[in-house]
Amino acid sequence: GGFLKKPIIIDAAGHLKGRLSAFVAKQLLLGQPMVVVKCEQIALSGPFYRNKHIYMAFMRKRCNVNPRRGPFHFRAPAKIFYKCVRGMVPWKTNRGRQALRLMHSYDGIPPKYANRRKMVVPEAMRVVRSDPANKFCFLGRVSHEVGWKYKDVVKRLERRRLIRKTVDIAHQKQVAAFKRKAVQTVKRELKPFKIIKAKYGYGYN
């Protein structure tokens, strides 16, 4: 029960867009800060071409008098997810605006969240909620087809992040092994002195 002052970081990979949006919207209205990363790997139920045509039809909706008045259609996966959450929040009221300020969504994983613990929402995951025979696609692919230009950039940065993480883990294991070896060496060298201490009534630990 209750909410945390620190944001909950959700790894959105493999989650269904609508179900994850509903969960995030509810938490925002309760006052819980939320950070959603890897939005390009959010799953959409249904085949790719169907989802692409749906979004392209959505992009044709505009103001006939002056299209610069809106509506404005986002191409980036993080922005598409943000707009989905916004539709589940009373964003025109003060309460809704305050709730939306608590959410941040990102494509990929920014460096400041790379080493933070991330969570998943089991009731929103595709492998839990969707039939294995059902077709699905990823939000990043749909975004790329409708004009998002940073698919390759995010992919390259994610690959670089994973390589750096692998190197860091290997380094941590190496440091831990050196530390264990050093502790054993010191224990072995101190053993004669501890025996001498024990002769004079001091504890032998």
C-alpha cells in the first residue's frame, strides 16, 4: 500500500501497450512517479500491417482550416506511449496535469537509469495476457514506418550499453575474486599470530 517518493522504473519490453498504459495511468493518479524505458519494444496485439494502417489513418486526422493548429501526431515510441497514457488521465484538469508531470518515458535506457533496478508488470505482459498463436508487432517498428528516424540510433546505443554492462559485470566478478583471494591470504598469514594470542588467553577467531 501507499506510494514511493522515488520513481518506479518499468522495463516496457514485452508489455502490451494498452494494459501497461492503464497500469501506469492508475499509479500516476495515485501520486506515484513512474519512469518507463525501452518503449520501442512495447508489443501491439495484431499483425504489423494492420497496426501500421491504423496509425497511418490516425495521422490523416487534422484541422482542414489550418493543419498547424493540430492535432499533432507523435512518431517516437516514447511519445506514442505518453499520449496513450494521457488518454487514460483527465489531463485537462489540474489533477490530471499534476499526474502527467510524474511520468517520463524513454526510447532505450538513458545512462542515468542504466544501473537502476527495473520492474515489470506481469498482468500487462504479452506472454501472460495474449494467446501464443496471436500475431503481434513492436511499437518501434510501427514508429519507424511512420516517420521515426532514430531506430538505428537507439539500437546502436542499446548495443553499446549491453557491451558496457557485460564488461562491468566481468570486472565486478574479477574484483570480487581478488578480494576473496586477498582475505584468504591474510587469514593464512595471520594464523600463527592468532595461535600465539590464544596461548595468552585471547580468543582464537
